[in-house]
Amino acid sequence: MKHPKRSFRDWWRVPRVGWYLLKRPQDIPFYIRYGVNTFHSPLDLGMLWWSFGATRTIEKWLRPEMEAFEFGSGGSSLFLALRTLQVTCVEDETKWVDLVRLTAARQGIKNLEVLHCPFDFHHTEKFRESSYLAALGTKLYDLIIVDGKEEGEPARPICFWAVEKNIKSGGVIVVDDSWRYPQIKNRHNAKHWHEYRGTGYCRAGVTSTCLFYY
């Protein structure tokens, strides 16, 4: 699978990257190889589509006995499945569900469950009652990823506030593209949180990923 075609806006953001790389020179080789110069997708690479800082932090924090839940799926699902006991994710698109399942099977990954819960994200009036949101159930998880599709009203804040009841003590909730959601940073039950802003896999520009610790 090819990386989505970059727009002019993506390349316009590149000059901003210099400032972040000067502050984090350890990211330079990763950015050159996996950021601006790669046309692979995170699913191709089996990597998280987060900032490098958040990726390194979570990779060090993960333990083989942990269980994770993810809104959305892709390279992050494969990455987590290779490092934890079980990963469950929910997706709305049939073709993407099939592709993620096929990629996992080709790599011999058997501890990844991809739930297919269709939902029209252009009309989010009934999102709170959707099977997509309800897929989390009542189980407690060590790690919950708030990502996935958005088309109309932002769905990730709704997901975040719904899943705080499902995170274990000592667990982490990750919010990707966290710069979009100041309301989450202002309303949460986490003990503390940290935002990692900078370059990341398969990105020409800068992103931010927020980790909430419970």
C-alpha cells in the first residue's frame, strides 16, 4: 500500500520541522529515512503514526502481559500486537478491515482482533449510541488509543471521555493529533499528561501525540 499523496500544504509545513529537529537531533536520521523521504504507509512499515517521542515512550513502557484497545487500526495495531498480549481495535471501513487483517495474517500475528463496526462519520448525531463506540464494552485495558476516522463533528473527544472508565490504574490513554483537541486537555481524570510534539513516521511535517497517565 502506497502512502497517501501529499498535498502542497504538507510540503509547506516542512520548514517548521527544522526547529523541532534542532531541539531533538536524535530524530534526524528517523525523519530522513521514515518521514519526509518515505512513501510507505504506517501499515507498510508496521509503525505508529505518532510523533517519534510518543512512539519511543510507549515502546519502552509496553509489557508482554498488557492488553490494548484502539479506535482505528493500521500500523499501530501491528506494532502493539508484536509487543503485548492482545490488541483489539475497531474500524468502520470494510476494505481497510480486510487489509489490516490480511497484513497481520501474513506476518503471523494472531493476537490482533479487528472489529468491523460501520458508521457514517459525516453524520455524528448518533455517534454516542453507535456500535463503533460501544465496541470497547466494559473490559479494562492497560492502553487505549483514541484515533480513527473523523469527518464531521470531532469524534475523538467523545471516545476519550467514554473510555476513561475502561482504563486500568497505571494505564495510559493516547490521543493522536492532540493539537486538535484542547477540550480533552482541559477535561480529563488523568493523574498527569504529556504532549509529544515533533516529527513522526510517514509525515512530512510536525504532529503532536498526547499521553494521559492514570
